[in-house]
Amino acid sequence: MRSHRRRVPLQHVLLAGCADDLVVLQSALALLPADVYGQVVVEIDPDVDLPVLETPARVTVHRVWPGTADRAVAAWIAEWIPSEPDAARTVGLWISAGSSARSVPVELDVVAQTI
């Protein structure tokens, strides 16, 4: 197994939006530091071309079907938001209000305390 060196602070990000948010997503990505780690979730119809989003090297873009971004966001939060505060790690979230018809089942006040 390969050892991993942890840089301090470690920064994770999640950006989630729909086709209408592509300009905002690209602008937000341009502001991220080069060593950030995370994902971009774009909820977009399968027949619509998703333009290439310029991302830091360790940020990936995931295309999801309309109506499924909430599940992708909830899964990411469950994996990456620590249950105990970690001073060496920061987590940044940007989620478009219109990216999914359903809400993300997260206790936002608990998440805010954790972050």
C-alpha cells in the first residue's frame, strides 16, 4: 500500500449546479487554489453538450441526469464532511438552489458547525 503525505491544510470542495450555472461554476473554479481536491457535479440533459470546464488537477467534473444531483451531493457530503471537526482540513460547498427538484437531506446547521 502506498503511503500518502497529507499537506496542511487540506482543502476539499464540492460545486454543484445545472446547465444554467456553467458560467458561475467556471468562475468559481478559476478562483480555486491549484492543490484543492474535489468534484463538480453538473445536472444536465443527456442530449446537451457539456463544455469542458477548466479545473485544478485534482478536481473532477461529473455529469448527472436531471433530478439526481441531490443524491450525488448527499453522497459526497456523507463521505467528505467529517463527523468531528478537523482543524487541518477545510471543506467548501457551493450548491445551486435550482440544480435539483429535491432537497439535499442534510442538517445544514450540523454541517456548518462541523466545517
